[in-house]
Amino acid sequence: MTKILILTAGFGEGHNAAARALAAALDRARGPGTAVVADPFALAAPRLNALTRRGYLTLINRAPQLWSRVYQWLDRSRIVERQLWFFARETRVLRDLLARERPAVVCCTFPVCTFLLEHLAAHGGPALPRFNLVTDSISIHSLWWRASCDGWFLPNHDSAAVLLRAGLDPARVHVAGFPVPDIFATQAGRLAPPDLAAGAAPRVLQIINSGKRHAVATARRLLAEDDWEVTCAVGRDEGLRRHLTALAAGRRRPATILGWTQEVPRLLMTHHAVVSKAGGATTQEAINALCPMVVSQIVPGQEEGNYELLRRHRAGALATTPDAVIATLRAAFADGGRGWREWRAALGPLAHPAAADDIARHLLARAALPPA
């Protein structure tokens, strides 16, 4: 059986979300078990990985400017290449994983994994075809291209231009879109928000995740807008869910307060706008749902390009305070939703809901080729 190994890491949900969507597409194409998804960092040192992830989230949310300096230093430095001994455990885990699963191709949604593959190939390990699936837009870290690859999958042309300027072979740079769940392709045209021009009430979705700066205050302001239907997804913060549920009681229009849910794709497709931080997965899912985003927070570095993509194409807005969020949405919904319709139309050329299937076909085609 042909197997495709997908390597990911839990430092930002975009890496895991892309891996899951691609794995589902591979299994749809060739049957269950075609895709093998692994996080070598979690497998090598579960406790250390969990601690590092918590530290990363704390840093990006409580000290974003410090994280920005770290991000920029890593972009310029060659410390990863020079200090691969630091990932000795992860390298051993990956060597064992390759021996056990015997994949035909490896695709990485986290760039450090590609350095480990390159190191193994240079020291007697299998020289498998390897690809990077870039999960960020425009503000793309150089780690994504510093290790050698057989190809790179980019979410949009704006991002591909960054790699081309870095000197990569255009034949290996593929504008493929960002892998998203297949509901965005199968339900396109079936799931949509009601017509604002016909007098429907605006539907606003707020996604609250690790970045909670102003999020609770924004939720209160959204729930105070009685003419809007509001949905707040608060993840696993049960205390916040109870608090917002109490605030929502007695509203004239419906309000739904959700904990952790797998229904975000469907919610995006049936709401007029989403208020969230500019995470890679959230931004790309909103694009593919044609759900304009009001960006309430940007993590310096990797998320700056996600908002920049929306800004360049006039397909969303930045509003970093509760007052700004409400004012931005009111303006978009005014005049029968004219501003909202302009945003939604601008998202169309950026959407590629079948990206996971297209990337899966590319990887399977490469797996069918004889070794170089």
C-alpha cells in the first residue's frame, strides 16, 4: 500500500489543520491508511513538547513584541541548521517512523521537520521525495525554504512571490491553496448566510482562542447588538462559556454560545462575518467559506501576512478594539450590506476549497514515480 507521511507540529493550529485536511483527502483518494500523520516533537518528548507549546502561546499572547524579535532573529539566523543536535530525540523518532511506515513521499506542514529529513538523508537514511506545505501567507519565515525540497505548496500567488524572490526554482513552487475540510467544496452554494439586501438580520461569528486580548469585551459588545444574530465559540474555556451564556439571556435576536466545537466550517459558511485573530487556519477557512474576517488580533510575524493578504485584496478589515469591531461591522452591514458584499466578492479569487484534493493528487503522482 502506498503511504504518504505528513509531518506536523502543535505550534500554531494551522500546521495541524492543514495536516488533517490533507490526510483526509489522501484517504478519500486511495483508502483509509494512505496518510500517516505524525508530530515528531510530541512523540519524542511529550511533556517537554506540551511545556514548550504552553510557553509559545504565553509568549505570543502576553509578549508579542518579544516574540516578534525572536521570530525575526530566527528568520536571519542559521541556528537550526547548525544546532540540529538539539533535535536528536526527534531525529531518532523520525528515523524509526520512516523505517516502520516506509512512506513513498513525505509532506511537512511544519518547516523544521524538513531539516530533520534532510539530515537523515545526508547520514544514510532514506532520500525520500519531500515537500513543504506552507501554512502562512506573505510573511513567510525563511525556515520554510532553507532546507532542500522537491516542491513547495503555497496558499496563494502573493505568497508564492515571496519564495520566487528568494531564488527558488519556479517549477517547484506550486500555488495550490490551503488544505481545508471538504465541506467547503461539497457544500459550496448550499450553505450561505441569509440575504442582507432582503432585510435579513446580520449573523456574526466570534472565535475566541488562545488570543483573548479584548475578546471578552468584544463579545459583550456583540451581544449588546440586538439586531444581530451572534455566535461565540469560546473553545474549552467553560467559565467564559457560562459568563457569555448569562449575558446572552433575553436578547431579541438569537445568540449561541459554544464551547469546543467541530462545526466551525459550517458556522463560517452560514455567517456574514467572523471576528477572530488572524491565525493561518482560521483565515484560510474564512476565505474558503467566503466569510469576511474582521481581524481583532495579529501575532507579529507569521500572522501579519495573513491580514496583509486580506488587506491587499480588500477582503476584510482590521479592528483591534471592541469599539472598532462594532463600528467596522456596522459600516459593512449598512445600506443592505453593500460593504459586506464587496468583501465577499473579493474573497472569491482567493478561495480554493479543493486544495487538499489537488495537493493529494500531486503527492500520489509523485509517489508513483521511480526514485530519482
